Amino acid sequence: MPHPSDDPYQTWISQIRTSKKYREVDLPEETVRSLFEQEMPRHRNPKDALQAVREKLHNIVAPYLGDPDYTLMAKELEEAFADGDPQMVKFICAQILAAHASTRERMDILEEFYRRIFATIGRPARILDVACGLNPFAFPWMGLSNMVEYHAYDLHHPRVELINHYFRLQGLQPLARVQDVLVRPPEETAEVAFLFKEAHRIEQRQKGANLPLWQALKVRYILVSLPLESLSGKHNLMERQRHLVQQVTQGQPWHVSEMIFKNEIIFVVDKGYGA
Ligand SMILES: C[S@@+](CC[C@H](N)C(=O)[O-])C[C@H]1O[C@@H](n2cnc3c(N)ncnc32)[C@H](O)[C@@H]1O
């Protein structure tokens, strides 16, 4: 370990992690450090690099997409499970899903979404939910048994804690963890990885960063979903999203097919095709 005074980024990393904007998120140090390592060589003036890191982080953490009240939701989940009322549990999960734009936009297709996914790839015993956000709260709509190993990865500490709290109450193993999947791709094996609504942000963070992640994932299928409408609802994004996935997968021995929903497209990347 380098001595703190030998570490050129330590002061700035601490400043960002303890800033009002990110204090509660409790960002992993590995994320902020990797951004400094990426941006410093690109800027002559360190202040410009600092600004670039801040802009990247804003897009990665995306606080504008929304958050539930984590403490309140933990309590409401406990009460719903204590009452033994599955409908109430589903209602609280729906409230949590609705607090973040990515999952809110999926609410009215949720049943169809997972029915079609598992009809296509089969029912997995293990899932990796990569950059999961609040998606694990869709578990009651997935039609899976509590025996499933649901690994979930996110940068956002309170999100990961609430997911593990829910997993324990639900009888699942608490397999959510704070991990920057670009710095340390998941090591776990599974039938499927969900990479929902994040691949375009990954490219914005670091051009070309999707390919090493997709290569590293030890799964048969990667389900890469992307939005078909922008947040403002103005643009039809179908061709742009197809282009992104083609760029990543070209030259790879993978088969890609599509599942189209009202406002989201899933690219089913089959890494074991022909194996
Ligand atoms: C746009 S949301 C998508 C959420 C979810 N996949 C969905 O579609 O419902 C992105 C989430 O990924 C997380 N995230 C972004 N970059 C990440 C990374 N490199 N490693 C782990 N999590 C990441 C963010 O904290 C956020 O919760």
C-alpha cells in the first residue's frame, strides 16, 4: 500500500466521497480512483481533470433518476413480511421500483418482461444482476423460487443494503454487494447476467469498456437492455441501441437476438452459442 502522501489522488478522492452530494451514496473508492486514473492523463490542468471526474460521476451515479426513502422502505418491508401478506410485500416492492426512473419505466410491462425472458433462456438457478439499481425488487414478478442465487452488484451503498434486507426477509441469500463492475467484473458463474439500461452509460464513462466486461462475465447469456425512449420521451433510440450492441459484439463468437418491449429492448447475447 502506498503511503497516503505518495498517493496523488487521495485528497480529492476523500473530498468527493465525503461531499454533500455523495456522502450518503458512500461511493466505492475504487470507482473514484479509476476515474482519476483515467482523466488525469487526458488533461493538462488538474482542475479540468477534477471537473471531468465530477461530470462522469454525475452520469454514473445518476442521482436525477431518483431514490426511495431507504430507511422508511426497510421498515415497511419488515412490517409487510411480519404481517405475512405477499400482496403488501408486492405493493411495497412496487413503491420502491417506482422511485427510480429505470425501474419505474418498466412497471407496466413487468409480468411480460420476465415471462418472455425466462421463456427464451429457461429458468436460471443463478442470476448476476449487474449494475442492478433497484431491479432486484422485481423479484416477486419473476416467478422464480427462493432457491435461486441472486447476485446483485451496484455502487450505491444504501441501495445494496436495502436489497440485502429484502433478500433476507424474502428467504433469499443476501448476495447483493457494493462492487464497481468495470473495475472488478463479477467472478461468480451463472446462467444469465442482467445488464439492464446501463451499457450506454458504460460507454460514456469509458469508450470501449463494455467489451471487457461482457467478455469477463462467466455466464451463458447476457441480457443487455437499453431504453427505446429518452427520458424526455422525444427520441426513438432503436437504431442507436442496435449500433451500440453491434459495435461491442462484432468479431465475437456470440449470437445476438432481440426482444422488443414497449419502451425497452433486450439484446440476448448468447455466449455459449454453438458450444
Ligand atoms: C440506470 S440504473 C439501472 C438500474 C437497473 N439495471 C435497471 O435497469 O433497473 C444504473 C445503476 O447502476 C449502478 N452502476 C453504475 N455503474 C456501475 C458500475 N460500474 N458498477 C456497479 N454498479 C454501477 C448505479 O449505481 C445505478 O444504480
